[in-house]
Amino acid sequence: MGRRVAVVGVVGRTNAGKSTLVNALVGEKVSIVSPVEQTTRNTIRGIVSDERGQLVLLDTPGLHKAVGELGRLLNRMARRSAAGTDITCVVFDAAEEPQMEDVGWMQRVARERPEKVVFVLNKADRAPFYETMFRDAWAEIPKECPAPEPVWVKCKASLPGGAKPVGDALFDLAEEGDDLFDDDIVTDYPRKLAIADVIREKYLAKMHQEVPHEMGILVKDISEGRGRDGRDVWSIDVDILVNRASQKPIVIGRGAETIKYVRKCAEREVGDMFGVKAEMKLWVRVEPRWMENRRMLSEMGYLGDLV
């Protein structure tokens, strides 16, 4: 049998573990991970290549209750990501009882009837584990037309090897074809957006729910040079956007502690990601209603083909 290839839309409600699953399947970090909801804001391609073939994984924003223009855009991106893919992979946090958004994805599958569907019951290492409730919820979904019977897979995406059953199921459903990317590429995500995501992840880790959802990260410029030691050096200018003046001192921190911490951590991770020495300048800007500004949202990569 020849190599198998598939484009996979990885969807589900926010914080179900989609990014953790994609990173585990790829074997490298291509999408930021945080326990805070609405971490992923862009559709990120992670590429899995092995002796069986190639899977192109579209890690998407989680579906959530939309607030404002940005929230509506994220939900549109999440819904559209499944369209035009070879396999729809719906990730559920089965350590919790089925939520309204989980049932919403089941209803979407029943209504749109994609040809190939995988239902991933994530966090199978937790107790209690609500596999039966999710299966019962699917059984209760009205199906006006014959709906596809999903492949059910239990997964422990956060544990070593815990994502393997998902990869196996996806390759089983993939069809023969030519690779879409060179086998040494793990993502085609633009570097400015990847750097912005790293910075936002560090703020999420430091501040949790305090401000990050109202904060935008805009990488303005990357200047490439070479240090005295011959190593590549990237000088990166970044605007951190907040909605209100009262948020600016929070983002900076007392004695600039918070912004220094974020810069140091982000420089290290970006340097490791791209094999360079990263030097960042972070500027905090008050930009009221930036989340309603389509030009800024476009610069941050949130519009894509949704304009």
C-alpha cells in the first residue's frame, strides 16, 4: 500500500485539549497550550510525517460564547476549519460531562455529514471519565439523514504516547496520495504569528485570567543580523495592545517585573524554536477597542480568508 495522506480539521470546544493533542501528534510544539480558555486564536497547521504517510492537522480556536468582533471571528474560524478537510476530528474533554458546545459539535456532524469523523475522548487518564455520557449524547442527536458513524478513540494527549491511538485512527482513515509538505516540515505557521503566540502564552502563564483575553500581541518587525559569535540574531519589535489605560501597569508589572519575565521566557523559547538568538523589545500600547478593529485583527492573522 502507498503512502496515506489526509487534511484533518481538529475541532471542539475551547480547552478540550486540541492544541495538546496536535503537539503530541507532531512531536513538537507548534501550538500554544494553557489551562486558560480561548488560548488558540488562529488556525495552525501541524504536520505529521512518518513511514505511513502524512497528516496535516488544522488546530483551530475552540468554540465558545462569542463576545465582540474577535469572539465572532474565532467562532467562524472554528466552524469553517472542518469544511473542505478529509477527516473531521472532534476533541471532547471527557473528564467533564458533555457541555452545550460538545453537543453542538455533534449536531453539526449529524447535520453536515462529513464523510470521515473521529470523536476523541480526551483525558482518559482522569477519573471520573464520562465516555458513556458522550456516547449516549451522540445517540440522542436527531439525524434527519443517515449520519456518519464516528470512530471513537480514547486518548491521553498530555501523557507520553497517549496520542498514539488518535494518530493510528487518522492514518487508518487517510487515503493514498502524495505528501503535501516536505517530511522535515512540522508547521507552515507564519513566524510573526508563532512569535506572538509564544508571548501571549507566557502572559497567560503569568497572569491567568487577569488581562490576557483583552490583550493583543502584534509583532511589528523582525530584523535579522549576525552576532560577534557568528550566531544569527533576530531583533523583534512587538506591540502589546490593551483596551484601557488601567491595564497597562498590570501588563508591565511592578518594577516592570511582569514584562521582563515574559520577555526573558519568550526570547528563550523563540530562540530554541528558530535556532537563533532572539532579542525582543516589548512596547505596551493602549488601543481602545482593538478587538473591533479589522485592520489590526488582520495584521494579527485573525481574519485570514474570512475578510
